[in-house]
Amino acid sequence: MLNQPQSWQPPAALCDFLAAGPPPVYIGFGSMAGTDFDRLTRIVFQAQRISGQRVILQRGWGGLSGRDDMNDMLVIDAVPHDWLFPQMAAVVHHGGAGTTAAGLHAGVPSIIMPFGFDQPFWGARLQHLGVSPATLP
């Protein structure tokens, strides 16, 4: 969800998580269904553990999920990017045109993990502009 509807209010759990520490890293792949989201979820957990970063993980169409015992990760459903992204330390996403634009508009680093379509193009474009590292497979 890119822009917040006028009637939208953030869930209390999300506000509490944001207030409880430094800006987290957003990880979400939107409508990308992929073929092995269990593996991708394990990679997200490993990256979070290694980095020590707080993470907001968007469930998305692939059904990414967290565990109840994780104080440093919050799993969310759709949240307007224009509200959420400015509060992030970075955004890790699939590189769709809308999500890429929202990350740029928020002024936070984007790390793109393209699945297909135009996503490799947007990843390469952001790297060429010097606002993102190379895409991650």
C-alpha cells in the first residue's frame, strides 16, 4: 500500500514498536509470491540476527512470517509506505516501481532484491544514481 487513505490509522503494536528503539529496517516483497518463501523467511531471520537490526517484516503475498518470541522484529500486513518508510533506517524490497518511488521519496536507503519484471531495471537505476548498493539475488 503506497499512500495512506485519509481514514487510515496505524496499529497500536506498530506505533509501540517504532517508539521502543532506533529506526528499524523494513523488509517486504509486496505482491511477489515467489516459490520458496520459507527459505526467504529463514534468510531474513539470519540477516536480522547477524546485523542486530530491529526489523519490520511485511507479510506480503508470499506469507512471510515471524515468531512470537522476537522482540526485535514485528510482522505487519499492508501499511502505507508514505507513512512507514520515512521512519525506517532502510527499506529492503523487491524493486517494484511504486515501492522504489516510495523509498526514494522517503529519503532512506533502499536495498533491492528483484524477483523479475522491471525490478532489475529499478535496482540498476538506483545503483547507477548512487543511492543504493547493487541488487541482491
